[in-house]
Amino acid sequence: MKMWTKGLSLLGTMLFIAFLSACGSADGESTDSGDQEISIGQINWAENIAVTNMWKVILEDEGYQVKLNNLNMGSTMKALESGDLDASLEIWLPVQDANYLEKYKDDVNFSEAAWFDNAKVGLVVPNYMEEVNSVEDLNEHKDLFNSQITGFGPGAGTMEVTEQLIEDYDLNYELLPSSESAMLAEIGNAVKEEEPIVAPLWSPHWIFSEYDLKFLEDPKNTYGGVEKIHHATRLAFDEDYPEVSGWLKNWKMNDQQIGKLITYVEDSEEPADGAEKWVEENQDLIDKWIK
């Protein structure tokens, strides 16, 4: 009888402990847990692959489980809205992703903090095309380019802005969608043969260290001036992961830092290996983000 009573007492204690664990802290606030998985959207752009893998390494070093979901920009925003995705690390404002901000501003948390504040977007041509220096020069030389602008992923904000650019300047051109990798291959092939090519590009990007390219002047400012890169999260992310949310808001990078990260990732067989190498070399910087 005593043994049976003792068993009930032990069972009651265990249930009480389980109850306290389920309830979290005494004041009812949620706490971060390394046992929970954080899902981050990854878009097939060089800098996006680099920073998503960088944060995967950082967060896993801090005890979190991280899953990278390969999505395009439109699917990323829908997943943030539904709560199926925790974060997206690349939102270009005020121009490139303005349409997504307008559409999802009530259902997605767009961070006011920017992690890169000197970004640029525009049409580029090789530097050897001395006669083409402005968007306004394109119609005059449309035969050189076969009236085609070589594009990348459909649905990307920059592709939509480029469509607007064609309209704003009344260009007799067709924007050809493909993928970033296919567009970069086309640029590389054209430069090697010193042939004409025009494409929408952005900085930071590793390709500017590989090829001698120039941005065309944009007198109507369709692409906007300096762009800033922000992150976005699902609405409840701040409450569920206050620690990680704070780290993302502290995150800042300059041209040299993001350029080297992209290079390491591009040069590695696995993106995470390149990201891990960069993290190891820049721990002092990362410590400032996750303080």
C-alpha cells in the first residue's frame, strides 16, 4: 500500500513538472528553444543563397535547428503570410519589392532594419559597349541586342520593375525570363566573345568582380536610387523567437563582407561549407549581431 501511494506521489510530481514546462515561464512569455525548427526561405540568387546559409550556420551554432526552403519570391511571401515559413532574408526597398510590401504589409512583418544599405539595381551592359550608356540609348541600338533584354526569374521584383522600365521608356524590347544562373551564363558567354548583351542586375553581386560591366543611366529613375535590403518574418515570429528576432535586427554587412561571403559560398561544393568558413573568419562581427 505504501509503495502504491509512493508511486502515485512520484507520478503527481512528474505531471506537475510537465505542466510547468508546457506553460513556459511564470509570466506567460514565450522563450526561444533550440529544439524548435526555424524555417527560412531561400531564393536561387547568389547573395540570397549566401546569407541564408550564413544564418543557418550561425543559428545552428547557437543550438537552433534550421531548415532552408527553396522558393521563388511570390511563394516566399505567400508562405510568410500563411505562417508556413518563418523568415525571408532579402526584401529590397523602397522600389524593387514595393509591390510585395503593398500586398502583404498587413499579414507579414517587414523589418524596418536594413542589413545592407547601399544596394543598386539597373540594366547593365559590358563596358566595351561605349555607345550605350543610358536606357535612352537602347532603342537606337535595338538591332545590336535583337530587341531582347536577358532576364532571370519571373515574379522577382526587379523583373516586374524592368517591365515597367520598358513601358516608361517606350522600349521596343522583350524581357526574356529564365533563371539567375542562366542569365549569368549568357552574360559570361557574351563578354568572352565581346558581343552585345543587356540584362537587369543588382549590387552586391559577385559578377561585378568577374566581368567589367556598367549600369546604364536611368534618367526617369524607374529602378529608384539607392536600395536597402531588409528581412521579413511571419507575424508571430517576434513573440515566438524574440532572441533571434533581435539578432536579425542587429545584422549589418558592407560590400566587402557580403562580397567575400558570396565568393566563399560560390567556390564551395556545398553552400554551407563556404558559409561556415566565412563565419569562422568573422566571429567578432557576428558577436556584435548576437550580443
